[in-house]
Amino acid sequence: IGFLESIAISKAFARQNGYEVDSSQELIAIGSCNVMGAFFSAYPVTGSFSRTAVNSASGVKTTLGGLYTGLIVIFSVLFLTDLFHSLPQAALGAIIICAVIPMIEFELVAKIWRLKPLDIIPYAISFFGCLIFDIQYGIAVAVGVSM
């Protein structure tokens, strides 16, 4: 699931910004990070759709944006935790939703409809399945439907 998410994110941003993604290189990078992380009790590594969308909407062009984001998170955890305690989760969700909405490619649905209308069915099932249920169930049902 993590690899699927990472490839989906990278290909969406590759289309948007005009560059190529090598899925073999992604698999090697994510796999080696997860193998090395296993020796240090680390969390599994995947791509972060919401963080990537926020960086893209903010105009971040380099990987230095990750360092800057990390410093802001460390500062926030150390000094601003009490201020964020009473912030409703709905406000945090709204920030993520506002960052992700520009990533929805409505013109892609029209293109799929023109090329092969029957392919809209697995597309819609995977979209609504991931929206309503967990992502792994939405992807599993979409794979089953597309077979």
C-alpha cells in the first residue's frame, strides 16, 4: 500500500510539473529505507500526499523544503504545543483538504470517458472506496473490479 501511495503521488506531481518517475528507483529507495529502518525500530517509510500537496501549493521546488518543514515542526512541538491543544481537528483537516483539492484532476475523468468509458467504473469504485473506507480496502476492491 505504501509503494502504491508513493507512486500515485509521484506520478501525479510528475504530470503536473513535467518530469519522469522511475518506479523501479522508487521501489529500491522505499525498500532500502524500510529495511534499514527495521534495525532501528523506525516507522515504515512512504510518500506523504498531504505534505507533498502543501509543499506544491506553497511553491516549494527543492528538497530543502523538507528540512525547513522539519525545523518548523520541531519548533512547534517545543514551544507551541499548548496553543495547538485546543485547535479542533476539523480545522487541521480543512488545511489538508484545501491543499489536496487542487490535485484532483477532473479533466482526467473526461479523458478516460472519451477514450474508454468502461474504465470509469474501476476509477469511480477506487475513488469512492478509498474515500469511504480505508485506502487498502478501496484499492483491493478496485483491483478486483478491474480484473
